[in-house]
Amino acid sequence: MSEGQSDIALIGLAVMGQNFILNMNDHGFKVTAYNRTTEKVDRFMANEAAGTNVVGVHSIEEMVKSLKRPRRVMLLVKAGDVVDKFIDAIVPHLEKGDIIIDGGNSEYVDSNRRCKALEEKGILFIGTGVSGGEEGARYGPSLMPGGHPDAWPHVKDIFQACAAKADDEPCCDWVGKEGAGHYVKMVHNGIEYGDMQLCCEAYQLMKDALGMSCKEMSQVFSEWNKGELDSFLIEITRDILAFNDTDGEPLLEKILDKAGQKGTGKWTAISSLSLGMPVTLIGESVFARCLSALKSERTLASKHLQGPAERRYKGDKDEFVEHIRQALYASKIVSYAQGFMLMREASKEFGWELNYPAIALMWRGGCIIRSVFLGNIRDAFKKNPELTNLMLDDFFAAALHRCQESWRIVVSQAALLGIPTPAFSTALAFYDGYRSERLPANLIQAQRDYFGAHTYERLDDPGNYVHTNWTGRGGDVASSTYNA
């Protein structure tokens, strides 16, 4: 093996790592492959990588020697301690200006820490979100790189060549400093949770309220995928509903209704609470998975807790399907609006200066939440870079106005029929709350002042915090802190 010939090394030969190596090879980059279990390297080189320009190595020393300067080492390994252990093992072999790239599902706070720690050693760090699953990694993922800005010019050509393309533009651009890339990927995954839950609620409404078969529902999702809901998740839902088991019956109806999760949706909800952003739809989607996990409790409760006697919708079936479609579209708008609200607040908090049109483009192709819809989001932020909320853009405001009657019908009918629609319902509640000039929080402030002397502001004197002796016994001493 010639020294200093490879453009980049990749550590981690699970399916994502193998596929991304082959993707880079297809685009003319010479890649060194390494895995802690070296037998995986040998198998990969003898099978998937046979006949390619990929170089297989059995040690970190070999890997580093194979690289051109500045050396670029990408990790596609399990998030957490494993990443830190690999970084600790690699750093002694690197020189100032070399680059370590973490392409796993790391939490952004870890990427913040790693970026700062490596900068002190003269090593440049990139934490990049990678979305699109196995197929995306092989043929074009969405890539969301952030970290040390000096590293970006050295990986830009590789990443943008290998990324998915939307309107002939790569679904990859620089996101921002430190953990910005992994933060954007986290929000992407949170929105993914929301989109999946919305599909589930549409499915349950058609199944339980309308008595539709999986074949009928697949045809509905197929039609939806031809219009404004055109997206990857609508597409795969269509396919799942059409898929039959070996006995000819729908496989979907044989799958246990107990959803798993890897934590990124939960991270998004936690971050939204920390930053004080009402990302309600993603939160409800995480809670819906938690509720699904209580399968044995739900089975018991189903035998003891009563709901409405009637669970079938009595009106026009086709009309209600269209109501569901519009409710899904409106709720999806709210979900993305909340996600971009959260990113805007994080950008202010951490000084990242996120590029929102670029993020929308990154998600336009290659990733799990890719959809036609994201082109409209990109246009909205291009037209008004200071847009505070997507719902205030003319395109999205008009869509919400057009859909809201159907949206309200679906949420109200679901409640009357006892069919849970947490995502549809919270999206509508957020919309109504956001458009309300006055909310009942004045009562909350009065209550807080009554029991805790926390003070409040008067409408006729904003900015001045006052306390009222509500009972005549409380005195005039107010709390020393105020936190609305």
C-alpha cells in the first residue's frame, strides 16, 4: 500500500459505513476502510469492495499513513463513548490541521465538547448529520455538517459529490459551528417522529372510523403522494399497506403495536423545553411512542375503561378521507414551523447563524423527511430571511386557512369517536394558540402571584412587575425572582 494516497478514511463497517465508502468510491475518491474487528475489513474487501479502489487496513497506524494531508478520518460508529474512544486512539497519530468527522447520531452537546477539545490540540472536528438510511448512504444521503469552519473546505468536494441532489443542487451545505450539524440532524429526526405519527393517525382514522382495508388505504396514500403531500414517508406508508404476508393477508396487521425509539426525538423535546420553545407536535409524537410501549397496561385498560359506543363515522366516506388529507397537511406545516422555531432559538442561544434555506434544501432529497413541501420552505426563508414562523409566510398561511375547516372536523370527530389523535390535536391547538392575541396566561400569573408573590405585569404598565396582596393577609413583600 502506497503511503499518502487516500482522500479519506472511514471507520465503521456496518451497513451505513460500507455503503458510504462505496458511494465515495463511485465518485472518484480513494477511501481507506478500517474496523475495530478486522475480519469485517477482510470480508468487505473480498465482497462488496472487490474490484474497487478502496483500501482495507488492519490498524489505525496503517489507516493514518494511507491518507493525504490534511488527513480526513470519518467515524460511522455507535454514538456515545465509542466515538470518544476512537478519537482518543486516533489523535496521537494526527498532526495539526488534520480532520476528524463524526457521522453518527451523536447528541449535539457531545459535538460541542469534542469540537472545543480537539481545537485545543490543533485538530479540526466536524459533526455531521447523515440521513437517508442504507439506500441514502449508498446512492446519496442528506448531509448536515457542522463543527470547525476551517475543516469545511477540505471535505466540501467529497460531501457535496456524494450527497443526494435536489434541483441539481447537493443536499449538503455547511450548517454552523460546533454541534450545529448534529443539532439540525436532531431536529430532522424530531420532525421525522412527527411525520410518522401523523401518518399513523391518518391510518387509524381510516381503519377504525371508516372501516377501510389496507388495500384501500394504500390506494389513498398513493393518491396523496401525487399532490402536496408527496414525500418519502407517504410513499413507504403506501407500500407497507400494500404488502401481504405469505398467507396473502396484510403484514402490517400482524405487527405488534409497540413502537421503539433511539432517543433523537426525545433529545429534540428536551431541547425545546430547555429553550422555552413550544415544539408540541414532536413532544406528543415521542409521548405517543411511550404510550404504545405500555402494551400490557393498555390491554388491561381496554377491558375496564369505556369509550364511545360508536366508533364508526356516519358521514360520507370519501369526503372524510379528504378531510383527513387536509388535516395531515396542515399538521405537517405546524410540525415544520415548530422545528424551524426551535432551530432559530438554538442558533441565537449558541451563536450558530444557521442557514435556513440551505437546511430546507438539505432535507429536500436523500433524507427520511424529504418531500416536495421542503421546496416551499426554502422559498419562504429565501424571500424573508427574518421570517419568525413558517405559518406567517403567505404560501403556508393560505394553506392553513384552506385546510382548517377539514382539520377541525377531523379532530372533533376523532374525539367523538374515541380515536386518539395526539399529533393532529396538538397541532391544531398550537395553531389556535399562536394566532390568539390574548391567552389565559393572565390567570396563571395571578395564581402565581397569589400563592407565591411571583409578581405580574399590567397591560397598562408593561415592564413593571407588581405584586398584589390578594387576601389582605399576604403582605406586600414580593418574590425576589421573576420567571414567567
